[in-house]
Amino acid sequence: MSENEKNAAQDGTSSNVLDKLSVETSNKNLENIGVELLPIHTEGTVHAKRIPGNFRKFKWLVASFWIILFVGPYLRWDGQQAILWDLANRQFHIFGLTILPQDIWILAMILLFFALLLAASTAIAGRLWCGYFCFHTVWTDVFTWIEEKFEGQPNKRQKLDKAPMSFEKIRIKAPKHLIWLLIGFATSFSFVAYFTDAIDLWARLFTFEWGSVETTTVLVLGFATYFFAGFLREQTCIGFCPYARIQGAMIDTQTVVPTYDQDRGEPRGRMKRPKPGEEAPQLGDCIDCNLCVAVCPTGVDIRRGQQFGCITCGLCIDACDSVMEKIKKPKGLIRYASLQEFTGKKLPAIWKRPRVIVYSFIMSFAAIMIVWGLLSMSPIDVKALHERSPLFMQMSDGSIKNKWTLKIVNKGAEIMHARVHVTGPEGMKVDVADNIQIQPGNVGTATLFVQIPRKQLTDTNTPIQIHVEDVNNPQINTTYDSVFIGPKVR
């Protein structure tokens, strides 16, 4: 911290970013149009210090969810890959359930649910996604943890970065980069393995049978992981991710975010014993140790208020609490708090906040639709397209004939042998293939003719039911309601 910043902090005011950048602040236009230069870290790579704490434990716990990315492709269900996006055949398999393009609305409901979950969590506690769950945050955390194991604490890493290139520097840094590349490869390989059989993908790797799409995807995604998590780090969040820029639309005065209690902490200053006859300075609880800045993965000084680069991970809270504990002062100088709390108003319960209620209502609707869709999803689906030209044919014996094109969808994992029968008026004749073979995940077609004596027709439209069932498994069946079209009855 510069001398000016220290003086400003001791005066109870934070230094102005516009001043640091030598921007003319007397220009009234800047104030009128609300221009604000966001304070972000621009002084090289952030080497954050790691200290234990509750939020650090929580970060690792939540981050462990991403282990499923590497384990998921190897899960098996009925002898097949349990989770598989089969783009070639336009099928999505998940634990024996096959979702076809006509069921894509379920995927839309899932996306709607998680989009609203993101909005609701942001409205409640800021960028929870960024701080704990975002894959870039997690990967960067792992990468810097590995870096610390090979290169030491932040001061050693900074010194090593500034050192000229030498054999010793390469010897220290090479293992880290090798492991980063391996993680990048594991990440990209696991991603691709969700779109093809993982075991087969390994086998084809060692026999050099990968296609250009697989090879390109693995290489590009692997190096992107290595580059973004290993080198760009917090700059990805600040310079590339759009979510940081739209979060302002999701939070309000009731949103709790990591906040520095300025009334309690200022004026800040180092603790020192006054000399005999010297009056002790009246200082706040902040001892200006800068540990809250040192642990921040994006280099934010939370004492300057909520900022663009803050991902609300809470690590500054861990740091400050550890210091408060050592100097025997109450914890919570930096804590999750809302603007409303600092104005002296009581924060309403989460379920009484209008924004949360609206988000929760839409999420509940999406969740219900997802559950209903999955529970009611049949392994067979049928559509009967009535011939429109002509709508009906009059036969030589006076009976009326209609024609349909049947489209039978096999959503199962086995070949289906479908059988069709139709129920309707008495005397009805049906002409359709006895056995319709349909490959898994594919659509089978058949032509259906139904002929009804004219005397049995009492209306222009006569309801009929088209039943389709799997010959080998009659429990798999469905019924399609249609109408038999005839001439006007006189």
C-alpha cells in the first residue's frame, strides 16, 4: 500500500481510483453521467496466500462436486455408458433413460431451473457461483495449490517470477507445468468422453484412431484449461466473464456480500504500545495487516467496498477472523452483510423477499415439469399423420378407406418389434405391416389403411384408436387417438 493510501485509510477514507489514475475528478460531466472506474488488480499475477478457515473448507467441499466430471464417463448402466450425449444419433442417454430431440423441452426446463437458481442465489448472497462453484474458480484454485506445493509461498513465487531464466528456475517450474498440462488433458478428455464411449475413446487413443474433431477438441480445450486456469486466472473473471458485469442487476440492498465494517475498523492502524507520556492513538479494530488482501484470489481490497473483482468467496473473512482471534477482538470485522443491515434495518426472511419468491416460483414450476416429464416419459411414442390428399377414398363396395403414415419412436436401448392394431366401429378392416422393426433411438415408419363400411359411419369424423405395442415386451405400448374421415352423412 502506498503512503497516500495509508494516510487515507488512517483518515477513515479510502483512496480514490480516479486520483491514482490521474483522472480529472472536477469534471462535473463525470458525476452527472455516473462514470465510475472500477478498482481491479492490474499489477501482475495474483499470488494469493492460503490460510485455513471455514470458507476455505467450504470451498474445497463444494469444489469436490467437479470430481463427477472425471468419474461420470465411466459409470455404466445396463452395460452401456450411463451418461452419453450421442450427437450422431441425436440421443441423450442418462441412466437407462433416452431423451430424443422431441423431448428437448425437458432440457429447456433444466436450463431454466438452473438459470433461475443462479439468479436466486445471487439475489441472496452475491456471486456464490463465482466464489465456490464456477469451474474456472475451482480449476484456478487447484492450479495455484499445485503451484504453491512446488514453488512455495507467495513471496517466493513472486521472487521466482522476477528472477531471470535459468536452469534452476526451469527445474522448479517444469513439474508444475507438466501437472497443469495433465489436468488440462484430463479435463478435455473427460469432456469429450461424454459424447462418445469413454472406454472406446481410450482404446482409440492408444491405436491413434482419433478423428479430427476429437483430436482438435481435446487439444484446444486442454490448452485452454492450461492457459486460463494457469496464467490468466483472475483476469478471466475480470476481463472475459460477462456474469461479473450483469450481477448488478441481480443484487439489491438486501443481498448479503462480504463487507468491511468501516465504522468498526476505521481509522485503521498498526497496533503499537505508546511510549511513556504518549497518548495512545484512537484506532479502529483493523490493524492494517493486509491479510484480507493477501488471501484474495482476485487481489481485491475489500476495505474499499464491494468491487467488480470480488467473487464473494469469503476468504477475506477467514483471514480477518483469524487476525481478530489473535488480537482478542470480536470476529466479523469483515463479514457477509447487506446494505440494509448497515442502515439499521432488519433483514427480512428469505422467503419474504419478492425477488426470491418470484425466482422460487419459476424454479418450482420448472422442477415440477422436469419430474413430470421424466416420470411420464414412455419408451415408445407414436404419431399418426393422416393423408390429406385425398382425405378418404370410396371403394367399389361403398366402404370408405383412410390412410395414415405412422411414425413410431423407439426410446429404448434394444431393437423394438412393434405391432399395430386399431379399435373403432364394427366391421372395420385394418391393413398394416405385422411387424415393424425399429432400431434403438430411431423412428420407424409404416403405412396404415383403415376401411369402414359406410353404413357404420354416423358422422363425418369418427373417433378411432391406434394401439402400438412392443411384441417382445407388451408392457411397452401407447395409444394414439385419431379420427376416421368420411363423406357427409345424409
